Amino acid sequence: MNSEILINMTPQETRVAVIEQGVVQELHIERTSSRGIVGNIYNGRVSRVLPGMQSAFIDIGLERAAFLHVADIKEFGSNTDTDKPIERLLFEGTSILVQVIKDAIGTKGARLSTQISIAGRLLVYLPYESHIGISQRIEDNAERESLREKLQRVLPPEDKGGYIIRTMAEAASESDLRADIEYLHKLWYDIQNKSLSASSPALLYQDLDLSHRVLRDFLDESITGIIVDSRETHQKLKIFAQNFMSNVTDKIDHYTGERPLFDLYGVEDEIEKSLSRRVNLKSGGYVIIDQTEALTTMDVNTGGFIGVRNFDDTIFKTNLEAAQVIARQLRLRNLGGIIIIDFIDMEDQEHRNAVLVEFNKALMKDRTRMTVNGFTALGLVEMTRKRTRESLAHILCEPCPTCQGRGEIRTAQTICYEILRELLRESRQFNANEYRILASQPVIDLFLDEESQSLAQLGDFIAKPISLQVEASYTQEQYDVILI
């Protein structure tokens, strides 16, 4: 299907939307103040080795040390994973060349690997490997073998590195592949030279910014146009395309309309919807999405959809629609890690199989690596989606200061009873002349109305006056008991 890429630029952030048939399929946001570091290569310094966890903390010059597991260490010159313990491979204070494979997420630092990979337009160069891999998106066996032979013909005899052939290389000529190899070799040569002269920690190579990564990673034959609303970025992308992918230069257009680009295509509304817990289906059903630190759950409900034939058919139709919507929401929200999907229970095994086929088909549009394990004995679909960057919600939102991210707050009545218990504790420890309650308006209103008798009884019991004071700045859960 024909797709367009929209690039919205401001000095503070870059936003990219992929539009297919007028529908937003992907959203990517990169902020200048917190730009992702996946793909960056550093001269790191080993700050701590943890034999018990078979991992190490590496100082790469950031506020928080990055994390390197023994499984992500490859001994240079070896094509097999090491079986040595980490304490025999790394030593505190030594320098090590590492690449970021996962951004810092939440309280966890960035994850590193010593298996360096440098992405070009057509190829990914693996200087410490020796094999040739091919993108899984290229499914035709004859085409895969043809690409492998084409690459082998243009490789310099002295080249001992490995390569991954990207999807965009399908229609590439030998001269295109040769140009990409030369570009990648130059990059690696520069990185090696910098590593010899730079002290640790030091940044040796920074991956392209989001607007340029779009050209390198997103472009395929389905993309009909790239629309940019910044004149400066438009010129930079044109120059980049002329140097590395001249066949797409004509696809890059500068948007000069008065109406904001994302408003024109409805992207702003889609971003707002992508932050909602509930996603409505056209049929009347809906999906509830809950994101936790460990996993994401998705619960499908029929809602107001009653179908036209029978209940089983209603459930089947709702699940089919939900399969499409969930696959799209995974991309829009950039949800990663463990994902559990609770489709509406289906007794018919054929219906289950059809929903799973539809779901896997919808997931094929995703650029991120995934595994889908099918229905469990409890009727849940378990899957994983590689998480390399923060989700959309974590980029745009923060935990609610009122509920601390729980999504709920204690009722005014609950707070009233907490205050009564606190008053009793204070009266037993301190001999004050008066006790004053500072709380939010709903709590004070409850003390003046339904709980007035409870407050009067406690005042009689402790034999001290109790006064009330509204604090407009307090949330419903906040209160103080002042001794006067």
C-alpha cells in the first residue's frame, strides 16, 4: 500500500508519522534534550564487575552507568559466543569498545554490547563477524540467494567482516552495494582511529538523528512521499539523499501551508488517542490497554456490539477487528517487553486460528522484532516485542502527582478516617491545647456534613477542641494535623 512520511520539526523536538491510506500507522518522537543513544559507540571504562550477575557496569560518560551482560560480549576474533565467566573477560578500570543496544528505560541504565554493528542504507556492517545475513522480510529463497551472491561478488578480498543485507537492498545494483560498503568501511576506520586517541569514557560515533534515520531505515517502494515542514531540515535531507540515495531525492517535499502539518493529517488527534487507556473499535467494542513496568495487558470487550447473527459470530468479528487495532497500537505507542492479550473467549478452534492468523498478518507491518506464542491454556495470547526506546506514554507523560501513577485515589471518606486515627495517635503522645486539621475541600466538607458526628465524638474523647482548615493546594489524599 502507498504510504507517506510526515516530519514535523521544532527546535525542541522532531516528530515523525507514517501514514498509510490516510491512517497513522507509526509515531516516532525525539527530543533534543533527551535524544536516544541506541546505535552510539563509546570508549567505555569498566566501573564495576558483578560475577554473581555475570554482568558489569560501564561508564560511558552519562549520569548513570550502562549495563553489559556476559551474553553481549564477543571475544574479538571469535565467531562464537564466549563461555568464559565475566570476571575473566573484564577488569575494573580497563577500557572497552561498546555500542548501545537499548536506551535507559525507567530506572534501568542503557544496555550495551561489544558486538558492533553499523547501519548503512542497504547493509549493516558487523566488523567482528564473518557471516552474511539477510533480512527476514525478504522471503523469496531465490531472491535471498541472489542477493547473497551479489554481495559476495563486490566484497573486497581483504574484508573479513560480516554483513546483514537490508530489505532496501532488494533492487540494489552491485555499484550501490559497493558504495555502501565503502561508506561503512570509512565509518569503521574513523571509529577505530578515534578509539586509539580518545580517553575513556568518550563518544566515538553517534547515530543519525531521527529525521535522517527516517531516510535510512524507513524508505521502501511503498513510500510515495516524505513531507517536511522545516525548510532547513528539507535542505539537509535533500543533500543527504543526493549523497546516499539519489533515487529518493524527488520524493522529499517541503510543506509550506499555513495549517500545521500534523493537524492537516489528523496526527495530533491520533497522538491524543494513543495516550488513552481505552481504544474504541468501529463495531462498538473496545480494547483496554494497561501498561506496567513488567508487561502490558490488552483486554478486548464487545461493548455495544451485538452482531447480526449469533453471539459466537459477534465475538469472532470483534476479535478480528481487535487483532488489527492491537497490532497498530503496538506500533503507535511503541509498546515493548512482554505483552498479554485477552481476546474474548472463543469456543470454536477455527475462530481462534483465524484470529491468530489475522493478528500475525497485521504484525507484519511492524519493523520491530517480535515473537507470538499463540493462545495459552487460559485463552490468552502471549507475545514479546523488542524494547529499545521508551514508549510514547513514557516520553509524553509522567506519573500523576495525585495518585502517584496508581490510576486511583483514596476516597474522601477514607482520608477522613485516616485523619481521625492520626488525631487519636497525636493526642496520646502530645498534650496540645488544640488540634487543627489541614485538608482538601472535599475532606473538610465531609467532616462538616456526614462525618461531623464522628469528629465530635473524637473531640469529646480526647477532651480537646478540633478545628478545620481548607488548603486549596492540597490533593484529596494530602492532609496535616497541626498541634496548637
